Amino acid sequence: MLTTSTDFDKVFFCNSGTEAVETAIKLARKHAYNEYGPEKSEVLAFTNSFHGRTYGGLTATAQTSYHEGFGPCFPASPTRPSATSRQRKR
């Protein structure tokens, strides 16, 4: 029913934000691997972000204070300024 009301062929329901973040990271990496090969593995994260306390979510979180005591994390995600941090500079 949901797929007939949208442009999507599939739907994945999650029980929590943690599950949603981990699934989004996995789906993005799997898509990049299938479309571009194993060299495309970076996941972009935004500054002032928080993506949860799981290891994958923690790695994507750009606030190093959350990493303290849990490192080393996975290879760092590249970060870009978030929309709110760009607005604060104005």
C-alpha cells in the first residue's frame, strides 16, 4: 500500500533511530560498492552532528568529544559544515 502511494519500490521499517542510522550507512555503502566499486566507501557527515552511540553511528558523528574513550573508530567520515553551522556564521 505504501509503495503504491510513493515512487519507491521497497520500504524498510525500523524500530529505532539507531537501527535507521545503521541501515542508512549500510545501504549507502552497499549502493556505492555495487555502482562504483570498493574504492568508494566514504560516508559524508556534517559538523555538529550526532548519529547515535553504536560504533557506526559514533564514527559518523563529527563531534570528537563523543569519540573519547571509544577509539580508534572506523576510518573517519569526511565532514562538511551543517546548514545550522553555516547560519551561525552569518
